[in-house]
Amino acid sequence: MDNPELARIPGVNPHVPDAARIYDYTLGGTHHFEVDRQAAEFMFSLVPSTRKWLRMLRGCLRTAALRLSSDGFRHWVDFASGLPTSDHVHSVLPKAKVLYSDINPLTIATGKHLLGDNPNTRYLECDIRSAGDYLQRPDVQAFLDGERRVAFGANGITVFLSSEENRKFFKDLYDWAAPGSKLFATFETKAPGLSTPKWEQFVGMFQKMGESFQLYSLREYLDLCGPWTPGPGGVMTVREFLGLPLNHITEEDREGVGIEFYAVILEKR
């Protein structure tokens, strides 16, 4: 989609930065405007490794989709999906039913435009803080053909939720899902007590936008997502999950605060 076509989507303002378009630019996509690129570049000036980490997270999502497809999953329920561009789940699993969701009406409108009339995809509004209610909706259940043994995607979500909201989100999914369901999740951590002025400014960007941005320890994350349990392979760094060499992550990538990202496929047994 070229920028003129993007600008014609109702509600899209090419002069106001948008989080989903900033993310698309970070991933190397084409669905953004100059204002989005400027906002992203400012973010990179604070934490230069952001682009590298986020591209690895998208790679983990695609890898998880392939693994879960090989396990026989044909229904994928994704949360806080962003723009469903050509490197998202539906392109990896063209024969699966993929349900995208987001809380931002503009992201949803753009997402629907990108998906067009693809019958195997749907983009719906969902506040992940009320994921349990969302999963009970008739339109959700109809799209999933009543199936409750599904694969969930929760990629890059946990830092934007409080501990109570995280616990509720994971429990809502667990309570709704049938035994055998699986959940792909990623967690961002840093070394306790370490910070830098640029890191504080980076976190402050989200706070100024009214977003929570809170990192937990790996042990805390695993406690918050209970009663889900890690499947075979357990919790891995995203580098390990992608099978990348040890030197793929440098000390500079950790930004002086010990940044580390983890990926895991959780199970309901």
C-alpha cells in the first residue's frame, strides 16, 4: 500500500504519529508516514537496539506460528496485533483461521483494509484487560467455529499491563481455552537497579502517552502467567528461540541496563 492509499482510510491522519505505523516502520514495513518515521527515529536515538529487538520479536511470532501449525493448530487468536502486514501470522498460516485484535479503532480500520476480503482472517476490537469477555462474544465464537482448542499470541504485551492486569489476562485465556491449547508469549526484562538517563527518557515516552510500561523479572512473569505451564523447550531467550548464534546480541544491544527478551510457548494441560 502506498502512502496516498493509506491516507485515504477513514480516520487516518498522516500528520499525527500512530503507534502501529511506528511499529511497522521499525519492522521495515511500508505502511507509515514521515511523522511516524520521525517518532521512531527519536525512539532509536534513545534506545538504538529497539529496532533489532522488535524485529526479533516478530521473527519469534512467525516461528511460533509455524511450530504450532505443525502441532495441528488451525485457529490462532492474536492480541494487540498491530498492523496485519505481509510478515504477520496469516502469511505464515494461510490455511488457518487467524483472529487479530487491537484496542485502537484506527489500527483496526487500517488492519481491515490490509486484510481485504481474506475469509480466513478477521480483525476485531478487544481491550486485553477484558479478554475473557471478548472470547465469549458471539462473533468471536462464530469465526472460530466454536473451537476452543486454539493457539494464542501475546507478543510484546506484558510490559504495558500492571501485574494485576497481566494475571487476569492470562487467567481469562486459561479459563476459556480447552485443554491442549497453547499460548505464545514474550517477556522483556532488564537488570534490577540498572538505569540510564536515555532509558528513563524512553520509558517516559510511554508514560506521557498514558501507557504503563513496567518490566518484571522472568520469575515474576512466569508467576503472572500461571496456571499456564511452559511446554517442551521451556523458556528461551529470543536469540535461542530463533536459533541465532551467541554473538548475535552484543553488549551494546543491552543498552547499559541488561536488556533481555524471552519467548515461550505455554500449555494448558
